[in-house]
Amino acid sequence: MKEVVATVSSKGQVVIPVEVRKQLGIEQGDKVLFILNEEGQVELKSVKYPTVASLRGAAGKLAGKPL
């Protein structure tokens, strides 16, 4: 196990260290997912959409209102 430290800015922003980005395959413009569990741990994953069909539901619902 390896620990990598990053600093939180005054705006609450964190730069993901290059070593972590390489490990997760994160590139500029990619989305990341934070998973919070009941034990207070946070998991970080890169979000990849391999096909257009895999985007289904990614934006949520429109509360039943037609466009």
C-alpha cells in the first residue's frame, strides 16, 4: 500500500497527484467518482463510458417532465 498526499485549496479543490492519475488512467476532461461508505472511507474511481448506450441514466431523470 502506498499513500499519496494532496492539498485542499481555499475553494475546496484538490489536484489529483500525477501518480494517482496514471494509476487510474485519468486524463484532462475525465470524470471521477467519489464513493462514500458507511465506515467513513472514500473510494475514488475514474468514470469511463465505453459506449453511448452506457451513458443511459448518467444524467438522472427529468422528474417526469417532457422536454
